[in-house]
Amino acid sequence: MSRPPGPPGMPPPPGMPMFGAPKNSSKTKGVHWKKINEHKIKETIWGQEDMEADANKLFSKDQITSFEEAFSKKPAKKPGSGGVKKPDAKPVSVLDGAREQNVGIVLKFLKMDMTQLESALLSMNLENQDFGADVVNGILSIAPKPDEIKKVQGLAEADVAKMSMAVRFFVMVAGFPRFEERLTCWLDVLEFNQNLHEIRSAVTVIKDTVEGVKTCETFKEVLKIILALGNYLNIGSAQAGAKGVMIGDLKMLVSLKAADGQTLQDWSVGFISKTNERLCEFPSDMPKLSEILSLDLEAVESNLVEIRKKMDRCTRESKQKKTKEQDGMPATLQAHVAKNEPRLREVEAEYAVTQEALRALLVYFGEPPDAGQKATDWFTSLQEFIANFATSWNTHKKKVEKAKKDAAKKARAKTEVAKPAAGAKKPVPKAEAKKPAASEPKPESEPKPDTEQKSDSTMSPKSENDEA
């Protein structure tokens, strides 16, 4: 008995094509898209009748054939068969993968083969524009360590062509005695002028600032008045009779307020302006403290010490023998030391004098002798006081200017009240009637003027001629 057919609409087993589905004659690459569930297909655009399509019906046989060939799965060729190019053999390497990659990146940046690189390193030519400080520093960063030199020293010359770029570089470096010292000195020479210029500029700023603050007479007078006012307020207290105060304590002037809301700083400015208004402009007489505050004073000294170490290193290496006949390192370093050693000593002497002047300045303003390490804090406090003083002085000037304008306005108002309005007649004061004396006769009435008589005759209806 035959098996009854399955229910209508049952899908075929997995892997078997549906009845009536288009077929192709060869195996092709598949499109790995996700099919919509057949039970939900009616609700979509794909469930519409006009969306059913058969490629065999839509396209010609030739089109289908070319389509199949374009997307056919080509069988992989067996090893050794013609037409397949063998991959190049990887360069032999004895280094760590990450280390080898980093070295290779720097070497590719140089765009030089090993022969050119060796010649440039050997000559140590300072005029070579391709070897600036950044390039030398980059090569120094990939210089092989002693254990890496040992790894490449046993390799035969016949194997050099098979080596990676990094290994070939290490082999080349192995022929340079004191390679790191060579590059370090080279970098010292290239950076010397810039480093010395920065130190000299810093020394100049310190020197000018110290001298400017110490010799500012208007600042000195301002401090004297402030001390007097502070001592007056402190009468009867433990702080009375101070002979001097720390610059850092001058910030208290803005925190102490009077009954009218003004600070002691404001009152001090008012007193000073009445004593000598020119003293209130003392901030313009002071040097720009922003310049010295932009410096790291401790770093200036440590940088100068570092430059000295570099010069001493170059001096030692300049006495080394040539590695090869064309080795230019000894001559280059000798010329550098001969030219720049005197310049360095001059800056060192200037710095020593400036440091002593800085220490003396702090002592001059009452700081302890060992306060040199806190010079930055001292200049910060001084700048804060100057800024506060300038603010109070500007506020004071605005108040004075406003008071002047108000006074002028009131004066004008009084003047306007005293003056009559424009175009108004000036009132004539009435004269008092003079009473006649008892003995004096009463004056007779005056006759009417002729004009009245003429007017009467003129107004008569007839003249004398008419009557005649």
C-alpha cells in the first residue's frame, strides 16, 4: 500500500529544493541572506503575486550561463600546479616580534638603505639636513641592547640577504663601538644652541626682575605708608609697632573691611593718593612679574646642570679613537667643545651671580636666607598685592571722577535757577508814590495836549466854508 501524500504546503526536507524552484547547472557561490519566515511572507511586499520570479524565465539561457560562470565556485588548484605563484619566503628574524616591528617603522621613515645609513652615522656631518635632532633621537630610540647585539653577531654574512630590515640594522650597528654614546653626543651637539639660549633668556629675566623690584622707589614709599596705617590700627595690640611685614601678608589688606564697606586696601590707596598721587602709579614702575612667574626656577637650574653633563660627555667622547678612517665623530666633538665650552662657562657664571642677587632680594624684603627655593611663591604674593592695589586705585579714580561730575552738575543747577528764563522780560520794580508835604501847594492839573483839540475840530460835521 503506497504512503499517502503529506499535507499540502509542507516544505521539503532541509537541503532539498522546493518543487518548481529554479535550478542552475553548476555549483555557484551562495548569497548568505536571511530568509523571511514563510508564514509571515504574506504580510510583506514579498507575498504579493507579482513578486514571484524565476530567473530562468526572466533571462535568456546565455545570460544565465554567463551569470553562472561569473559566480561559479572555482576548484582550488593543487600545490605545484602551474599558474600559482609561491609566496615569498619571510625574512629570517631572531628578534621579538613587537621589537622588530618598531625598529622597522623607524627605518622605513628614514628612507635609506643600510649602506647610506652607515655612511651617515660614520661621518657625523652636522651639515646633513637629513639628520636633524628628531632623526638622531629616533635612531637612538631603536639602538640595539647588548643582548640583542649578541643574537646577531653569530650570523654569517651569507645570510644577511635573508634577514629582516631590523636584524640587518642591528648587524650594521654591531660594527660601531660605543654606538649609543656616539648618537647621544650627536644629539647633544644638535640641541646645544637651543638649550643654552633658553637658559640665557631665563637668566636675563631673573636678573632684570630682581633689579627692577629692588630699585623701585615708588613701591618703597607705598610700603612705608601701608606700614604706618597698619601700625596705627594695631595700637594696643601685640602686632603694634611693627618695623616691617612680609610681602605675603599684604593680602590681608583686602580682607579687612571698614564700616563703610571699603577694605583697608581701598583706604590705603585713598591716603596715598592724597599724600602723592604719583605713588598710586607704582605698578607701572615695577617689572612685569608674569615673565619670571612663567619660568620654573628650579627647572632652570637643573637644565643648566644637564647641559654641563652633556658638554663633559662630549669632551670625553672627543678623545676616543676613530672607528674607521672616515669616522668623523672625534673631529666633530672636538670642534664643538672648543667653540661652546667658553659660552657655557659664561652662562654658568651669569647664573651664579643672578642666583645670589635673587637670594639677596628676598632677604632685603625680610625673607629668611634659605627662602631661595620659595622664590616663585614670593613673586606670586607680590603680583597679587600689585593687582589688588591697581584694582583699588582704579575704583578710587572712578569715585573721584564721579564726585567731580556730581559737583559740577549741582553747580550748573544753581546757576540755572539764578538766571531768568530765555526771552522773559526783566520785571521792573514799582516806585513808591511820593506823598506831598503839608506846606506844599497841590499841583494844578495839566492842560490837554493839542492833539485832543484837533481831533474835536476834525470830528465837527460842518466847516466854516460850508456855513458861508
